[in-house]
Amino acid sequence: MKIFIFFIFTCLLSNPCLSQFAPQVGLQGSSAIAKDSNIILSWASNCIIHRGWIDIADTTLGKTSQGDSLSALGMADANIVSLGDGGEAILYFENPITNGNGFDFAIFENGFRNPIDSNEAFLELATVAVSNDGINYYSFNAVCNQDTLSQIPGAGVYLDARKINNLAGKYITYYGTPFDLDELGMILALDINNIHYIKIKDVVGSLNKQFCTRDINNHIINEPYPTPYPTGGFDLDAVAVIHHKYPTGVEQTYQSTNIQLYPNPVNDFLYIVDFAPFTQYRLFTSTGQLLKKELIAKCIETHTLKSGLYWIELESKQGNKQVFRFVKQ
């Protein structure tokens, strides 16, 4: 009887349908974020690259050279920067990413699907960490259940996205791997509503314990290695923001056709017509810096503002909001 129970337990543990994560793009249950998804509010606009080696086991080959920091900015377009073995990209967001409902940001790479099996793709992975201050980083709990029986070579072998979680590069080109800040909510030292920095670090997919990258379970991450080319390592395309702290675009959560703001551009006074049911307003710079929060009025003084673009967010007692932008001359 004990042998039978052990056999059943072993079968459950080895069942590939258990403990699986979201599948590849286009399959039911995939969490991939398309580059033109309407949930994306903005894209990364500031990036620093720390190059990694073409082959960490042979540093005489030098470091990768494909792309540069500009390649990681703006919308995903398959124009990439290659991080190399163990290389890093650090992205800064002046308007901080915040914890909203569901995923909060997504990272885009340039993987490609196995033409024979839609579950599989050629993937190069990276760990992801976030920070409030650019000094103290906190990582997402990365998991890779790919077996380590043999080294995945640099070409010709594919990974199954269902075995990967919280690693950037899980999805193919033009589809971002999403991350939910709520998963880091138990870290008291981290304010998940004020994320200014994201660090993306290439996974060294080698099975050599001297160079390997391990997941949260201390399991060696087996992925394509070596990739001894100037394009080696994780290929960063873009980072999309799904939730940010301050408005940077016109997003109406309350529909009202009566409200008018004039003049625009404005000099000394901005007038608001028919602003009911809104009771207060918040004024932001174009980069999301909060300047003031006050009860709403028909006339708002603007003469102390510097020339440039501003946002004004109107809010009702029920929490409904409407956002407008104006230019100060």
C-alpha cells in the first residue's frame, strides 16, 4: 500500500499539467501584453546600460555591442539593446509606477516562436527588480522549471513559457511580460506605489555552477547558452507602464460634455465652466509632479506657473475623475 501511495504521489509531482504558469502568446490563459494594448499608459524614456560579456566563460571575446540605451526607449519596435551575459539595464521613471489593479508594467524582448509547437519559443530571460531610490532593489520571485539534464544550446532548442514565471523575456516579439507590484506588497522597506527604478538583469543560462543564475527555489535557470555574438544575452526592446502615479495623458473616467476650460493657452487665470459634480482639483506638471490640490473654483490662478504644458485633474466626492491639459504661455 505504501508503495502504491508513493507511486501516485510521484506521478502527481511529475505531471506537467500541474504548477504551470501562463502559456505563450495566443494560447488560452496567456498573460502577454501586446505593444498596442490600450492598458499601456506610457513607455520608458530613461535608461542606463551596463554591458555584459559575449561569453562569461571567455571574457577575451569582450562585451556585447548591439544597440544602445536609446534602443530601450519608447514603444516596442524590435529595435533592441543586447545586455550580454549578466548585463543590466536600469530604467528611471520620473512619474513613478504605482500598484494598480492587475499588472503594473511590462517588459518586451524579441523572442520567436517554435514553428512546430506553439507552446514553445526561443527565449532569453532576465530577472527583474524594482526600487524607490535606485539604491535598494527588491526582486520579483523568479521561477524556471526547465529541466537541467542537459545544457540548452544557443540555437535550435526552445523553452516552454508555462514553465516560466516572473522572468522578463517569457513572450515573443511585440508582446510584453507583465509584472504585478502587489506581489512585493509584503516588503515593508518598499513603497509599491512609488517605483522610480526597474533593474533588468540578464540570466546567464549556463549550467556551470560558477556562472549560473538561480531562481527563487535555488534551481539553476537553463536557457540558451552560449550565445557568443555581439547580440548575446537578453535583448531589451522596451518597458511599458500600465499604472503610474500621476496623469500623463487624457484619461476620462467620468464622462461630461459640459465642462470647458479656457483660455488655452492661458496667461494669468484659467476658467472652468460647468464643473459639477467635481469638488476638487489637482494640478500637475507635464512630468507628473503635483503642484497643488484644492477645492475647485470657477477661476484658478496660473500667473505663477512657468511656461509649458500642465495637467489638471478634476475629482468628485465619489472618486470619479476627468483630466484636461493646458498650456501656460
